[in-house]
Amino acid sequence: MPQLDLHPFICREDNYGVLVHDAATGQTATIDAPAAPAIERELARKGWKLTHILTTHHHTDHVEGNLALKEKWGATIIGPKAEAARIPGIDQRVSGGDSYDFAGREVKVIATPGHTKGHIVLHLPEEKLLFAGDTLFALGCGRVIEGTLAEMWTSLDKLRKLPRDTVFHCGHEYTESNARFALTIEPGNEALVKRAARTKAQRAKSEMTLPGTIGEELDTNVFLRPESKEIRSILSMALAGNADVFAEVRKRKDAFR
Ligand SMILES: [Zn+2]
């Protein structure tokens, strides 16, 4: 099957939009709908017609464009059942473990509570693609707003088990500040040091740092690396469980400026 055509772009302040297009069927999805005007502009640029809005969670900067886009295109909105009441125009409600079809591809729904209670991420195993919303960021992870730190760790641990060559997109361009923080937690990680330098150069030119791969996150994302001896040494948590190490890293990031 020919590859899906992916078109990521930055909108609002630091949100990522991404359009997913299948040339054979003409189907086009937006992953979340941060802002209708920006999505309309990108659709026009590509000459694509919107058929689907695939929602990861209920935050305003992920659903604000829903009704305007649905009104214009009649697009089908598929989102998390647990947050259906807060997702404008939702047509199809899905939960972790469900699968649905987009353009003849299987989209697996993975429940990742933490950032919000009902957050889901979308995994297309055949395409080796992950749309991680605000659960996993490049060199970071979402703030734990509605769930517990333990829930967030369980969610991230699920994503650690995906194949290393899985390409992932996420909801925000936070990579540069994530890199600055990460260097305080694991400064001896050479792959991280290199990636941080690359990120800084990219952002200086206003380039996108996404998409990334799960493999690169496993090597450089301190939120996914509680086994690291260096991280444990810096946190003085040599014998702690992974969930506790993650929780401490997340707390430090919340306080980091
Ligand atoms: Zn969010």
C-alpha cells in the first residue's frame, strides 16, 4: 500500500498541526484541530479535502477548530469516549484497545491517561506511525494535569514498547526547552548532548524538530530513561522503582525555568 502523505505545521503559538492524506482514496485527516484557519490554509496549500478529525484529548488547543471544520467539510470526528462530552461535534467514541479504519489502514487506540484522564494516542502499526498528542513530546512528556504521576508512567511505558523505528508526531514544539532541562538530568548522555545542539540550531532557524522516532526518544528522552545510572545518581534514587524515578523527573521539570 502506498505511504500516507504527512504534512506537519506549527500553528497557534507552539502547537503542531498535522494533516494525513491518502492519495488513493482522497481521505485526509487532521490530527486534532488546534485552529480552523491554520488547518484551512494548509489544506488549501496541499489541495486536500478534509474527511476526518482524529482527536487525542479535550484541551481547547486540540479541539477548538472542530465545529468550524465539521461545518465546512462534513468531516467525521473520532475521539476518546471518556472525554466525549468535552469534544465538540464528536461522531465516533473510541477507547484504549479499540481499532478503527482510516483510508484502509488500521488505527490502534492506546489509552494514555495522565495529561488528561481520557487521553488517547493513535498508533498505525503497518505505517509505523504514532500520533502522541500531549502524552509524549520530543525530549519530553506532557504535564500531568488530570491523572496521577503513576498513571502517566504506565502510559509512557506503553509507548516505550513500540518498535524503535516508529515515527512519532506530537502536539507541541517544546523540544528546545525540553533539551535544556534534560541536560540537567542526564548531562553525560552523549546522544542527548548531540541532539540538544542539533535542536538549538534547528530552532534558531525556526525549523520544526518533529517528527522523531521512538528509538531516538528511548536513547535521549529523560522521561523514558528511569533505568539510567546517571539519572539515578543525579536524583539520589539508586534503588527506586522506575515509576518513582519518572515522578521525580516530572516534578523537577514542573519547577524548571
Ligand atoms: Zn493538552
